[in-house]
Amino acid sequence: MTKLKHLQSKYKPYDGVRLYSLNASKCGYTMNFRVDLRDGTTKEDMMVSILEPFKEKGYTVWGDNAFVSVEMLRRC
């Protein structure tokens, strides 16, 4: 007789890769991106560095509501 036991794995918050990217809305082309190295850099700092090459060039930027904060809106 075989007994099966279900092993529940716990969620590990550092599994996977977190990527912040700036993409074109019509074609999906990635304009700029940054990988979260989990080195203490804030989300706001990452988004500002992604948007820096496009500053004052007349682009309209839309944000995903999952990562937009009041501080990010102030800085961008």
C-alpha cells in the first residue's frame, strides 16, 4: 500500500525576476527596462531612471496601477 503526502511549499518572496519596463503602447516595443537587483533601490528610483532618456521629449507616459504610488507620481 502506498501513502501519498502532499508537500506544501511556502511562498518565497525573492523567487523569480522583477522587471520594470517602458513599452510602446501600439507595437509593444520595449523602449527601456531595468531589472530589480534587490539592492535597496526604490521603485520610484527605478522608474525615474527608466524615464530619464525620454524626459522633455513630448512623450505621454501611462502607468500600470499595480506599481504607481503617490511618491512616484510626484517624482515623474
